[in-house]
Amino acid sequence: RLSDARRTAACLSAFANKLTRRAPGVARFHLLLCEAFEQESKIAWETYKQESKKASKRVGDFPAIEETTRKALAAARAALRLEPGSTWARIKLAGLQDKLAGLASEPPSSQSARDSN
């Protein structure tokens, strides 16, 4: 199932990138790119959870979650700059800012281990 999600996200990302390169002034294309990055973030999060479950501790590519969320946020900001009245861009931007604020710069178990030393 995760492999299907990766393929779908890769196709969406390629399509969104192509559209934004061809027409960088179209806010909707940046919102599509934002969606693609959000999907990549969800996949990174799911991978992180699965790998952590197998290892009985938090492992995996936690920075990928943060990086793709930041890229999605940048795409949402670009869309809002292009179309300041876009309700959808504002909603995406607010939601992504909240997500990013909730993410620590490192996994919770790494913080706990560091804090206990």
C-alpha cells in the first residue's frame, strides 16, 4: 500500500512541478504542488511510524517529514502571493503553519534520550 502511495505521490509531484514551471504565475498550480508535498510528508510520516514499530523505538527519516512540510508551506505561500484572495491558499497556509509548529526538529524519543542525559 505504501508503495502505491509513493508512486501516486511521485506522479502528482512530477505533474505539479511541470505545471508550475510552465506557468509560474498560476496560483492553482502552486496549490497542486503544495498537495504533492503534503502527500510526500504523509508518506514520510507513515514510513517513520512503520520503521519505529519494527525497531521498537523511533527511527526513520524524521527530517524528511519536516522538509516536505516546509516545501508544502512554501508552495502555499507562493499561491497566496499570486492570488491574495484565495481562501483555499489561506486555509492551506494556516494548516501547514500549525503542522510545522507541532513538529519538533527531531523525533520525540531523541529529545527524551537527550534530556535524560
